[in-house]
Amino acid sequence: MSSATHLDLSVQLGRLRLPNPILVASGTFGYAREMEGLVDVHRLGGILPKTITQEPRAGNNPWRTLETAAGMLNSIGLDNDGIEAFVAHHMPYLASLGVPIIVSIAGRSHDEFVQMTARLEGVPGIAAIELNISCPNVSGGVDFGTDAAMCERLVADCRAASSVPIIAKLTPNVTSIPTMAKAAAAGGADAISLINTCLGMAIDWRRRRPMLGNVMGGLSGPAIKPIALRAVYQAAQAVETPIIGIGGIATIDDVMEFLVAGASAVQLGTVNFYNPKASMEVLDALPNALTTAGVTNVADIVGTLVTGKSSTKS
Ligand SMILES: Cc1cc2nc3c(=O)[nH]c(=O)nc-3n(C[C@H](O)[C@H](O)[C@H](O)COP(=O)(O)O)c2cc1C
């Protein structure tokens, strides 16, 4: 029997328990069906399908994606078929996988977020709801993620509208990550995901035109990993609420860095496009990495960074 068999990979995020801390990020894994031939999706700690909205959305004009140095820009604009089509056509398949499904939602208003949360109550197979209050590619998409009072009220009302655990996904495009993390925590979020993409742009100077149809877009991939690590560290210093780290994660070393910085779980995003097996690779490598770190469960490595500085938790 190897020492790895004594390891406990499960993680607890507020009311949400996951079999392991390796999740796939919204918008980068389709509705899982697309990935089934490439990835043993049943092994994942959780799957976040593409964000859904109340009504179907066509998304933004092309171009919508663009490769950059060590990353990509996207301005998809939440292209999706709407909540009813998701519940009818995607949720039965997702529920059949036996993997925690964390449904990502984006409302156009406070009330729409709350209504969508309530609508999902009782739909079989939903382990949690992630509030996408951080999409840079839709008008008004980040208001709830940049205004602390709006964020706290939204999280509180969504939590009250459903018995399903609520996760707030925050944007890095703010002055103070701790302020927004504290607002989400005060609203009762079971966990806080960060980061969504960093607002960026690309220009074709010869044509004097933006490369993206929507002019600006979200930067993701390895290029943003240091920003994401910093955001996770700052949030973990500021709140007791579990953090889900996202941003440029592609290898087991990336995963371990995020855990040490204070994340209790991680989501892999852009890497799914250029190395679809990355989530399986890090799952394979996780037991050895934990053993190397001298711990027997994931929680024992979370937030163990030594800096000599005191935390700002209140
Ligand atoms: C093409 C694309 C589409 C995305 N769509 C969504 C989305 O629908 N909802 C969401 O919350 N995040 C979306 N994201 C953001 C990712 O979930 C993730 O937060 C971000 O890309 C940072 O992680 P990464 O660097 O590992 O990709 C999208 C990212 C990409 C690249």
C-alpha cells in the first residue's frame, strides 16, 4: 500500500463538499459533453459549465478570441441558450456524471440574479451556484463585483433564495480585493472564486482597429497567474471564507502555489484549450505533491505561506 492511499483529497467549502480540489472553470469546458473523449470527467472535483443567463444571448461580434503572449484574450459576451434550455438540455447529462456541478449564472439585475438562483432550487444534480459578478464582456456585468454594497446584498439575497451553496466569483479589475472579498463573505458566500479575466485589449495598428469585436476583452492563461496568486493571497488574508483559486493554472506546481497562497480548491481554465488533459495530469500528481509537502489532507497545506507579515482578517 503506498502512502498516497492514506491521503484525503476531499475539501469542504462552506456547505459544499468536493471529492478533490481540482475543478474546471466556467466558459473553458463547454457543458462537459464536449470534453468527454479527452478527459475522464468523472474524476474531477467539480465542473463549472459555461455561465447561463435568464434569456438566450448571442454574444459579442467577432473576433471573440485571440492568442497573446502566454495567454489569450476573449470577449465571448456570455453566448448561451438561457436558463430554461440549460435546465432542459444540459443539466440531465451533467447530473448523470456523478460529479459536483456548480452552475454559473449571470443576471442583468439584482432581481434577475435572485430569480435565477431560486429557479435552480430543486433541479437535480446542482451542487452549488457560482454568481458570475465579474464578466468583463457584458454591459453591467461587473457592477456587482466592483461595488461592495451591491455585492454583499446580492450574495445575501441569493443565499436566502436557495438552499444550494452560493459561490461569488470576483473580478481582479478592482482597486481592493480585500474589500470585495469581505463584502462577499458578509453576504454569506460559502466560497469566493477568483479571479475572472483581467481587462485587456489588442490592436491592429496598420488598420488602426481593435482586434476584438468588442474592443476590449478578458486576458487569461499563464500570463495572469501572478495576478491571480496575489488576489487569492490578499483575499485569504482578509476573510475566513474558503477561496477557489483561478488564473493561469496549468501544472501541479501552479496548483500547489495556489493552495499555499490560501486557496482551498482551484479551477483550471484556459489550459483546457491547449492541454485538455491538464486536469487529469494535476489530479495524478496531487497525491505525491501533498506527500512531498508533508501533509495527509488538502486542508493542511491551505494558506501555509510564510511571509513574516500579519493578516488583515477582522
Ligand atoms: C474563452 C473563455 C470564456 C470564458 N467564459 C466564462 C464564463 O462564461 N463565465 C465565467 O465566470 N468565466 C468565464 N471565463 C473566465 C474563466 O472561467 C477564468 O476565470 C479565467 O479565464 C481565468 O482562468 P484561466 O487563466 O485558467 O483561464 C472565460 C474564459 C475564457 C478564456
